[in-house]
Amino acid sequence: MIDSILAETNFSTIDWVIVIVYPMISLGIGIFVSRFIKNMNDFVCAGKGLGTALGVATLTGTELGLITVMYSSQKAFGGGFATFHIALIAGVVTFFVGVSGFFLYRLREMQVLTIPEFYERRFDRKTRILGGIMMAAGGILNMGLFLKIGSMFIVGITGLSENSWALPAVMVFLISLVLVYTCLGGMVSVVIADYVQFVVLSFGMIFATYLSIKNLGWTNIFDSIVELKGEAGFDPTIKDASKGVGFGVEYIVYAAFGGLVSCAIWPTSVSRALAAKSPKTVKRQFTFASVSYMIRFLLPYFWGICAFVWIMNEGGELKELFFPSVEGVEAKSDLYAMPMFLGSILPAGVIGLITAAMLAAFMSTHDSYLLCWSSVLTQDVIAPLMGDKLSPQKRIRISRILIVVIGIYVLGWGLLYKGSLAIFDYMAVTGAIYFAGAFALLFCGLYWKRASSTGAFWALIAGSSAILGLDPVQAFLRIKIAPERITLMSVLLTTIVMIAGSLLFPDKNNKAAAVKEFSSEV
Amino acid sequence: MEAWMLLWKIVLIAGMVLFGCMAVWVTIWGAFDVKKMLQSINSEHESGATSPDEMEEAINN
């Protein structure tokens, strides 16, 4: 009986046709634009030719991935409307970054291709190499669950989740598609795919939200959360540790820092700023994109809430599937709730379009991340270690090989990882391995003249303390600390190490002046 | 709780309206930007302009 609930969906033959044809079109675009790729600048930065509108589309396309939709809906499934504070803060912080140009304006002025390249110009080569390794390690670990979670959406919405073979089969199919596509066209094909995805996904998301409200009723959604979650379902300052519900002030600070990281420090986001036409375009791009940075959380949160209300309103076997009343019965993963909900309310045809859009979101996030980490390893680790003797063609070839290697890792990690952290927290913890150190280096490197290479090097190493937030690591060490606390403590630690290291071991040839001179030349 | 509920209702509606307007704008102007980007990459290749890493390589050699 449970199996029949999992297979209940409006997904029909026409939807399958849409879902299969859409990636083929993307593949065609990848093949078409591969002829424009002649050097590393084209491959990594799309020739530094992104206008404002295309910049907004590609930023949204990258950051509004299927993984974001899935972990956000999971977060709101448990947290209710109180999760909206994360979306609101993300929008406000990105708007501030856009208006002020915080971090990004100066980085774009310096015309660097990657953040570790900035580390070398501001500090030294060894900081660049270590920075590249830390960034790639944190980033690759961070994207370890993308494939699995994305595939869970596909099998959930199509009604395939009753079959045990479906998840690994979809994972293998999707990663193969993404690898071929990314290797072919680099950033140019990524940017165009992001644009197409933006168009399909933005209108699709608005339509799906409208149908969710129409189906469940605007008042019913709010009333149900009042009844089922109480005040903690709305007020983010409330945290009831004994029940494991709510957020609290510490979490709000963590969300604010996360908002800053996701737009101004996270490499895939920064790479869009570095690919912009000019520093002024960067500011415009991020000011406009602040709406996307809010919406990418807000609408999936709302869908997660609607999925929760739908399950509780329906009751019976559906409720039993996610909240079993019998002790010892394993609950279905809450990640399946939102796709099952959409599969039941969206009409045939529309459901195919939404799935295709989500598939596009999946592809655009994957290709951006694969391109980002492979180019960081090539440009900032392998090339400097080889004394910069690599030709542009060799660099592109190495990047392509690394894309495939990372893709294989993502498939393996997705099949093997058994952690119990909410996906949102897993992402934050693994990301912190990179961004805790990067925050200190960028902030001090760009805005503090006395920042030294020794301080930078030790701050990067201190950033690895964030790995303590992962639950397999905590289980091994027999400790239990909330991921948000570990992340904030890591950021504080790296900043202290950066400042102390710079004061104790100042550089003989401080490069702060060189950065300033470079900026003023542009 | 009422105040929070009202805030989240406003955030959701305002967010959707803003996003809808932005989606229309990006859809139209983004298409022009794609065309310009491809033209600019093409013309750079035709004029033989070098990228920063090619210049770096030339310096190293």
C-alpha cells in the first residue's frame, strides 16, 4: 500500500517527453558554443563579457540549483514560516553587497580569474596554492550530495521512488550528461544554459507557487502551521532545544553570515563577478540579483511548508509514511515530501516543464561547480606548482580531466555517505572549510594594509577546524556541538589567527600598496 | 506571532511580485546580452587579442 502512495503522481508520457528533450537541447547548445572556446579566459570567464541582465540570469541559474530547492524545502518542512528569515536576510545582505561592492568591486578591479589568484597578488604563492587546495577540498566535499539529492527529486516527482534501482540509475544518467556538457563548452555554455534555465525556472516557480496556494488555500496554509507548529513556526528567535525545534538568535547570526558568504565569498558566485564586463557592472548585477538570492530560498521554503500541510491535511497512509506512529518503523526521508507534493498538485504537461526546469537547475549548478573547482585546481594549484609552464590548451585539457574525476567522486560520495545532518547544515559545514579562511583573507587582504602572508597561511589552516561540524567527525570524537556554533567559531578563530599572525610576522615586502596601485590603474 | 505572520505574508507576496518583474526584464535583456557576449568573444579572437594568462605565459617565457 505504501508503494502505491509513492507511485501516485500526475507525471505522464508528455512529461517524460519534455524531460528527455530539454537536456538534449542543452547538450546541443554545449556543442554549438564549444567552437567559441579558444583560451582559458573564454573557458573560465566567458571572455569577461557578461552584461548586467545575463549576469543576473547566470547568478540565479547557478545559485538557484535543484540542491537549493531540495534542502530549502526540507528546512521549511521542519521549521515552518520561521525559515523565511534566512531568505529575507540573504536578500538584504546581497543588496548591501551590490550597493557597496563589498569584496567584489575590488576583486573585479584587480582582474583576477580566481580568488586564490588574489591570494598570490596580495600575499604570496604558497598562500595561493594552499588557498586553492582548501577551496577545492571544501567545495568538492560540499557538492558531494548534489547528485544524490537532485536525483531524489527526479525519482520523487516521477513516482519512481518505489523502485530501489531508480535512484542510482538516475544518478549515473545525470552525471554522465553533465560531464559531457561541461567539458565541451566551459563558461560560455554554462552562461547560456543558466540563461535558458532562468527563463524556464523563474516562470515555472511562480506558477507552481500559485497552484500550491490554489490547491491548499492561502488561509489554510497559515492556519495549519499555527495549529501544528505553534509560535516556533513563525518566530525565528524562538528555539526549543528540548524538542529540537526553532532557530534562535545564534542561528540568525549564522544565517546572516551565510548570506554574505553565498554572494560575496562563495567561488561560484564570485566567478560571476569576475566574469562581469566592469566593476560597475558587478555592483548592478548583485543589486538586482538580491531578489533572486531571496527567492531561491523563499519559494522552495514555501513549497516545503505546503508539502507539510498537504501531508498533515491528507492524513492516513501518507502521514504514516513520513510520521510513522508505530515504533521501529523507519520514516520516509522528508526530502521526498516536496517532490511528491508537486507531483500530486501540478497538472500533466506543467509537471514535465517544472521537472525539466529543475533538471536544468541541476545541470547549471553542477556544470558551474565542476568548472569552478577544476579551474581552481588547474590555475591555482597545478599551474603554480609546475612553474606556470602550462600552455592554455594544456590547462583546458587538465581542467576537463579534473571535471571527470570530480564527477566520479560525486557519484561515489552520493552513494556511500550516510550522515544524518539536514542537507542545509551539511552544505554550511563543508563550505565553511573554505569560507572560514577565505573570509579572513579577503577581508583583511582587501581592507587592512598590515595583513601578512604568514597570517594568511595560518588562517587558511585554521579554517579546516570547520570540519568538526560534520556528524561522522563528531561521532568519532564523541562530541556534540551544533553546526552553526562550529561554523561561527571557525570564522572567529581564522580571523583571530589572521590578525595575530600578521601582527607577529609582518611581511618584509608588504603587497598591500601593490593591490591599491593596481586598482587605481584600472 | 501575529506580527511575524504578517511579515512573512508581506515578504512572500512582495518577493513574488519583484521576482516576476525581474524575470521579465532578464528574459528580454538577457537575450541581447548573449548575442553581445558571443560577438565580443568572436571579435577578440579575430583581432588576436591575448588573454591575461597568455600574457603571463609570454612573460614567463
